[in-house]
Amino acid sequence: MPTSDALIVVEDWISEHFFTTDARKESFQKLVLDRRKQWDSEDIETPRSKFTKQASKLATTLAALYSDDLDEASRAGATTQAHEKLLDVLGYLTGEFKTDPHGPVRFFSTAGVDEPALAVVTARPVETHDELMVKDAPTLTTPWRPSDDAPDSEEVRSASRLVSTLFVREKGPSFALIMAGRWLVVAEKSRWPEGRYLAVDVQTVAERADLKKGGEVDRALTCLEAGSLAPDAEGKVWWETALIESIKHTVGVSQDLREGVRESIEIIANEVVNRRRQQELAPLPADQAQPLAMQSLRFLYRILFLLYAEASPELGVLPVGAPEYDAGYSLDRLRELVQVPLVTEQSMRGTHFYESLGTLFRLVDQGHREDVDEATTGLSFHSLRADLFTPKATAHIDKVGLGNQALQQVLERLLLSKEQHGKRGRERGYISYAELGINQLGAVYESLMSYTGFFATEDLYEVARDGNPQKGSWVVPLDRASGIADKDFVLVEDDQGRREPRIYYQGQFVFRLSGRERQQSASYYTPEVLTKFTVGQALEELIDDTTTAEEILGLSVCDACSGVGSVRH
């Protein structure tokens, strides 16, 4: 996947999967390749041609800003020159935009449009993008006053506070570009209050000079150039459309996730079956197949819940950002381990993943507060005490544990995009859980309502229309498969990459469509479009122009479904 330590997506400013996947369709990479094609077709200088010619000089210029030999005045002058050079390279100084400078901020708009679409903020050179986010740190090159008409107003010296002030204005910009030496930060109005932004280390990009098509230079310039952040003739910003495409992309990701969760239920349940046999425990009776399926689903939804909580730190469920948590507890640290090959029997059957997840599950369920003095902030977990995390919710699983190999396969399906047929070994993008909300997770839940689990009493083939199991598949005994067309057998790749019919052997757990069970249990997920309309119609009868804010907050909405909480949401 086209990942880079010079392009940092903070708190899922853009869907991480959309941004990192190397897919040539419905991805940021496609947008980058389209932009590269546009640059190559131009007869005039482009940001890419300018950057290519000046990459070495830019890298040297930016590195010099951090020299200990510079005094403050010299550093300030060099910083201004470096920022102006970057703005020129990136296409902001062509004269096609209406600009309005106010101290350390410069507004960009389209001629004839009053409201600026972009604010470029100049800050002091910083070593890391995090330094720009320190509250009230004096990071601006010069102080800024909110209004020239109010000379006594409080000066703003922080770049992050300045951007926050601009974004809350009624006619403020939708985007901001913070220039801070080697670091350029892209911010968007609705994402900024959540601590979400995109940071680019231009110095590193220039030093590496990865000029291949769709490479690091192309990606960085697509993020930063005027064609992406400055307004077009109609006052629109390219990034607006790109971010919408990122959100739309999550619909396709949720489809992959549905299939991944279904497959993961089988993986977990069969791991329980295998480990019971290895530990010389009696096989589970047939009537425990469906409880095992539900426990496997609960185990998966624990992981999904925590992935969403980590991607949404504003919820306060997990101490995201605390160094102790990020290094020792977070699911994010498991991402790097997911694609590490397990080559020994001990590593495959070991339980590192299971024990790590178990520790996190217990902390979330029971809570934890370190004994610290008043001057120290300790690592703490607020107890949820939710049924999802109780020990009895996964009793069959916890009796035998889960091996690393099985959980690695599960985490692959929950963390990474689906591996495409015929592209084995190709890198995959990460799934963004910040963009996957209640609708997508509800759709995953809904898709499993028609399935049930059972233990195979004989060897079974999996079959589906044209061999595609995405819309449902069935299993048939081997001795009844002679009349089935070859194209209807579901094929899976073995360790050598050969595609063979999938077989479930006697005693294995199978999770498949169960006919009318969903209709008989009246189990349905209500999509957001219906819940919004229903709740809106109900509230319309209760709220008018005389209703106070306090009265509105005192209203209660009864969720008659009481399922995934879509009405309450």
C-alpha cells in the first residue's frame, strides 16, 4: 500500500483505507494518478515540474531553518523566504486567486466571491507536527489580532488557535494550510475540532525525491498544491470532493467487512473445535453450535467496538493518545503484527493475540485507575460494565483460548481491505473505523441475521450461484455434488495459491444461510433514513418556536426496537 511516514493522517482525517490502498479505482491513489496524468499533459510549468527541478534545493533550504547557527531574526527571514518559495512551487502565486493578507494569515478566494475558501497560515518551523497542536504555544511567525478594528483585542500567538478562530467564523474558510518549516498541515473546518488533520513532511519528500508515477512526490503534491486546496472558478475546493469520495468508499469497505465478519465467525468457532480436541476435551454437542456462533460474534463485536472507540477518541472510552496505552494496550499496535508471517508451530498455536485482547477487554469492562498523586495523570479506563464484555458472553471461547494463527486471520479481515483474487501478495489498505459509523456496523449485524451455525455431520462442499458466495452460499454433501456445475462450486486458494473447491469436513463448524429464521424472529436493522424520518416526525409535533433549549434537552425518545440503538443515535 502507498504508505509513507512523510504523509500523516491524524485521527482519520481521511479514511485510512481510502488513503493507503493501492487499488486503482475508488481510492486516493486513483485521484493521484489522475492528477499526474493532468500534470503530464500540461505544456506549461506545473507544481510537479517545479518541485522536481527544485527538490534538492528545497530540501537544503528547509533543513537550514533548523540550524543552531541562526539567530531569531535570521531564522524568521529564512522562514518567510522558504514559505514563499513553497507557495510558488505549489502554484499559489500565479495571480489567478484573490488574496487578502492579514499578518501571519493569507486568505485565498475566487474573484467575485466574497467568502475565502482557504486560509494559509505561516508558523515557525517545528520538528514535529504535534508541536503545532500544543494549546496556546507561540507557534505563529507574528501575532494575529481577530479584528483590525479592535486594536485592544487579545493577540493570538498559536497557529492552532488561529485556525480554530477562523473556522468558527460565520463566513470563515473551509480549509486551512499551516506552513511550519518542513511541516505543512492541511485542515478542514468540520474535522478540525475533532483533532483530525493531514500533515506532510515536505523536507523528507524532497530529500527522497520518489518521482515514480503515483509515488510519494505525486501524493504529497496532490495533497498540498493549489489545485487541491485553493478555490476553483466557482469557489469550490478539490478536497471537498475527495473527502466525500472517502466517505462513500466506506460503503464498499463495509461490504468487505460483512464478509470478513462472517468468515471470522467460522475461523473462531473452528479454532474452539480444534483446541478442544487438542486439549482432549469432549466435542461440543450439536445444540451448542448456535451458542458458539453467537459467542464468536460477540468476541468480534468487542474488537469492532474497540476499533471504533480508538478511531473516535472524543468518546472517551479508551485513553487513546496516552503513551502507555498506545505502546502496551492499543489495538493499533497489533496492525504491524497482523502481516508478520508465523513460521513455527509455537508461534501459530501461542496465544499472544488472545491474551492481549483479553487484557484490554477486562480493562474496558471492569475499569482501571492507577494510584497516582494529584500532580500526575495516570492511565485510566472507565468501566463500561456492558453485557458484551462479561465473561459468560464468550464462555466457550475462554475455556480453550484462541491461537495466534486463527486470530491473525481474524484481525486481517477486520483491519485490512479484502485481498483481491489474482493479486495475492499485493499490499492492502487499512480499514478506517472513524468513517464506519452505526449505519455500516448495523449493516454488518443485519447481514448476519439470516445465518446460523451447525457442526457438519459429514463432509460438505460449499456452493453458490456462479461460485460467488457474496449473496449467500449453501453446503451439500459430497455424494450429492455430482449434478452441480463446476462453475457453482466456491473456490478458495490453498497455501500454494491454487484454487480448489471449499470443503467442510465432518465435525467442523459451518455458518450458513438459515432460510426464514430471520423473518420468523422479526429481526431487522432499521436504516438511518427511516429512523431520522420517524424521530423527526415525532419531534415536529412537540417542538415549535416557543420551545426552549432546556425543554428540548429534557425530551426522551423511546427506541421501540432496542437493537443496535439506531433510533437513539
